[in-house]
Amino acid sequence: MLWRAVRSMDVIMHSSSFLLPKLYQPVNKPVKNYALVVLNQHLPRFMPRLWDHANLKICADGGANHIFDEMYQITNDEDKKSTRNKYVPEIIEGDMDSIRPEVKLFYSSQGSKISDKSHNQETTDLHKCISRIHHCTPDDEKPNLCVLVTGALGGRFDHEAANINVLYLFSDMRIVLLSDDCLIRLLPRTHRHELYIESSVEGPHCGLFPVGAPSTSTTTTGLKWNLSESKMRFGSMISTSNIVQSEKVTVESDADLLWTISLRNLT
Ligand SMILES: Nc1ncnc2c1ncn2[C@@H]1O[C@H](COP(=O)(O)OP(=O)(O)OP(=O)(O)O)[C@@H](O)[C@H]1O
Ligand SMILES: Cc1ncc(C[n+]2csc(CCO)c2C)c(N)n1
């Protein structure tokens, strides 16, 4: 009998448990460490949960204005001043053309590191933030880290495209782009993917598609409309308005895919 060596691909497990209160974390989490990057858009209503989970908080330039202006409304705190003192990012990074002078002054007086990269007009502020995290994280720690990015979607389309490009540029890191309504992650073709669905906070609507390079074979389980060695590309079929039907969704593809899932109305 002829035995063929079949290389079984390693699995990456994904979970959105960062959307649950810290108290309700599952014991076996795929990720042990979170970093939060706040972009220059309105904060999501679940921002306090993300903040609680994150060991490192970085504002991309004007993202700091939103922490300064909106955090006390979101937390329903009476005392604006003490809320401001409580939510202080470790780093503010970017070309500093959007942060207001009084916001910059306030956070530098509170101990935030201000990293002024105004000389660099080649990369976006998000790119600069992720570059810093990538650089500071040893390779063997990267699988344990997940970077949560707020305000990444639902704004200017060139910004959204640049934000998605960052997923591809740093495909060796787990990065989740968030808006109020959905999240996006990259599923690299180098691995099989198991997505553990937190149905109290996400779903059921989801989408799966390649950007840039087409897929000649994608196979899924756990969806209403599963793919079976299917082809996907822009200009032909892509999977949108799909529905999650299981606690676990699996994906295997010969192309890097974007996974997107709707978020429920959480606070
Ligand atoms: N409308 C938006 N939609 C999506 N992402 C955004 C939007 N506005 C800002 N961002 C994100 O927040 C980051 C910081 O925003 P900021 O407004 O400081 O960018 P910027 O450097 O001034 O860009 P530009 O000069 O193109 O407006 C950006 O790099 C981008 O990732
Ligand atoms: C081909 C090309 N297109 C656009 C820009 C402009 N640009 C890209 S990122 C960035 C910083 C935004 O904070 C700016 C100004 C460039 N440099 N090269």
C-alpha cells in the first residue's frame, strides 16, 4: 500500500471573550494578554470592558481626544475629573495632527508617553501603533497576545482600507478590528482556524472572504451556508450574510481570509 505523507496544519483558536465582563472569562482562553489601540473615532459602548482586559492601552493620535471626551459618559460616572484620571493610556502614538493640545498636556502630566512621529507621513497612525507592539513583543509571546482596535470601521473608506491592510502587514499577530456593530480578523492560510462563538455577545451574522488574492479552495463547518472546497474572489462568489449555527466554526483555506461577525447590543 502507498502511504502519502499528509501534513496536518496547526490550529489557531479564536475567541471574542474580551467582549465579556472580566469576571466571566472562560478558563481555557486562547489568548492570555490583550493590548488596546484606540483610533480617532467615537468609542464603542463596550469600551470599559476592553479597557479592563488590556494590559497596554495605546491611543493613535486623535484617539486620545475620545478617551478624554467620552469615557465619563460611557461609564455613567458623575465625576468627570476622576474618570479622566482613571482612564490614562500608557502611550499616545502618531503624527500628532489630531490630538488637541490640552488633551496632550493632560495625558503627559498623567504619565502617558507621547511618541511624536510627525516626520513620518508614509504610514498611518494605526500602523505606527501596531509596529511598536510588534517590535516590543518577543516572537514566542506573539501567539498569547491579541490586539483590539476600536474605531477601525464605519468611517472614511481610505482609513478602513488602511486598517484592513494592517491585518495583512502584521499577519503573525492576532489583531481584531472593532466597530460598534461588528469585528474583523484575518485568518492566515498557514493554519486551520477554530472560532469559538460567544453567542451572548456576537453573531449570528457573519462573512468570510479573501481580499487581494483569491481562494481556490475554502472549507468551513458550523455555518448555515458552509463552503466545501469552494472558490472565492471579488468579482465572483464571496460569503456574506452567512449565519453562525454552532458554538464552533472551523475554516480552512488556501488563501488569507477576512472573518467578520456582527456584535450584539452590548454595554
Ligand atoms: N474615519 C475613520 N475611519 C476609520 N479609521 C479612522 C478614521 N479616522 C481615523 N481613523 C484611524 O485612526 C487613526 C488616527 O486618526 P487620525 O485622524 O489622527 O489620522 P490622520 O493621521 O490625521 O489621518 P488623515 O491625515 O488621513 O486624516 C488613523 O490612522 C486611522 O487608523
Ligand atoms: C503613495 C502614498 N499615498 C499616500 C500617502 C500619504 N499618507 C499615507 S499614510 C499618511 C499618514 C497619515 O497619518 C499619509 C499622509 C503616502 N505617503 N504615499
